[in-house]
Amino acid sequence: MQLPKKNFYACVLFLLAGTAYILCAAGGAQSAANDDGPAVFRIGVETVYVQVAVSDSLGRYVSGLKKEHFRVFEDKVEQTITHFSQEDAPISAGIVFDVSGSMKDNENIRKAKNAITRFLQSVNPEDETFLITFNEQAKITQRFTSQIGTLRSTLAQLKPSGKTAIYDAVYMGLDQIRRGKNEKKALVLITDGEDNSSRYSSVELREFAKESSVQVYGIGEQGVLGYGFAEIQHIVSLTGGRAFFPNSFNDLDYYIDLIHSELRSQYLVGYSPTNSIHDGKWRRITVRLDAPPGLPKLAVRAREGYYAPKK
């Protein structure tokens, strides 16, 4: 996500949902005894909630783990987990879709439309979705709706042209998603290249992403030059998401299903920080896993941290 023109790779930043790969035989959702209602997906004044994904070496998502299998650290200090669950909560999702001229190449516009349609067909009735399109300008093409037919009709009419303002579009998406009714929020960026027309810089976008409790996932065409790969990885890592760069958009559906699975199989871990000072500073989060004996090596991903509340 920086300056050059964009014929080298395509990127899709995603938050999706789907069926989980169950590696453990134990039951799915586990809740702490002091949980009286459903958990929320936010950073509060007294409690920090972290969405955690666990996968095996083949990238399959693992459910059935319990609270005692997780350890959470804030600025290297271990925290006491007070909330724990694994549940399929409603999602407020935003699709940020590149309709610049280069999306004509290799029929990427058609393949991306099909991928978005696949995503829309998988949403739950309680989910809601908005659509932002962009070339050299970003605009809200469809505000939050649960009417999938409306989104699909709008999608079918889009035609590619112009340059690419990725940073502006993602910034707009992060701002728009705050209006979502669901606590669990997802932002989706689909693009085939580099930013060459934004007002916002990559640094400003990163800072805004750090302030937002929204995970970002990446699926994209690797391409030849691979410019912007590091920047996309940076955004994804900050938010606890994941990036995939296959050789072409022909593999898009596979990776969409993989991410789709993750969102529906995530764990929610909550704790009350031992550092109760409201100084507005960045707090780094580390989640570790003490897996049950007999399981293969597992990978854990969560957002890198949050800004503490400020007086």
C-alpha cells in the first residue's frame, strides 16, 4: 500500500464468517462463571475484550479449547481472564471495493464481484453490511443494510475506471463501521494494487486502525513485484487479522471460506487490566496458548494492543 501503479498484485482485506474446523472433541462455547449475558466485542473502561483465533499448522481453525488453555499479557504483565466464550455473534461488516481501471485486468472485477456475492450469501440474518467503492475518490455506495438483494444489485452495476485511493477508502470504512449496531465488527477491502491518489498517508491509516476494534484480513493476488506487501501485513497484524497472497484471483473462494471460518470460530477473552491508569497510552497485548496434551503445534492470533482510556 504505497506509491507505484498497480499491476503486480491484488489484495482483499476481509472480515468474514463460516464453519469452524473442530480439532478438539470438547464442546464449543465455554463461559466464565461470572458471565451473566453474552459477551461484547469492545474495549471498555474496566474490561478489555480480545478476539482470538487458533489454527493448526495446516491453517484449519481449532475450537473446543477452554479458558485454562489461554494466557493473556498486557505490557508483559500476565492478566487474570475474567470472561471467556466461543460464540457465533452477529457481525457488522463493511466491504471496501476497488473499482479503479486496473481491475479490468484478468477479469479481476468479475472475480471480486463473485467473491463478494459469496460472502453476502453466507451472512446471518442478524448481520448487516455496507459497501464503499473507490477509484481516485471513495464514496459510500450502500449504507448498512441486512437486505442482501439490495447489495447484490448495486454490486452488479459497478464498472472499473480511474486511479486508486486505497488509504482514503479504508479510512472511510473504519469511520463508517463505528455506526454498526453489532459489537463484533468486520472491515473488508478488495483491491488489486497500490495507493496512488489518497489524501491520508499509510501512517495516518495505521494510527486510525490501532484506535479501532476491527480486525482486517487480507486475500490477494501475489503478482510479480509485490509492492505494498509489507504495508498490508502491518495493517493486518495490528488488527489481529491475517493476509493471504495466492498466485491469482482464481483461488479467491478458497481463502474467503477460510477467513469466513475463522470469524465464526473465534474465542473471546476478557480481562480487567492491572494497569488502571487512564493515560491514553498504547498497551501491547500478547495471547499465549497452553494447549492440551496430544495436540499438534497451534498458532494464536489476536490484535496487538489498544489505547488506554484517557481522562
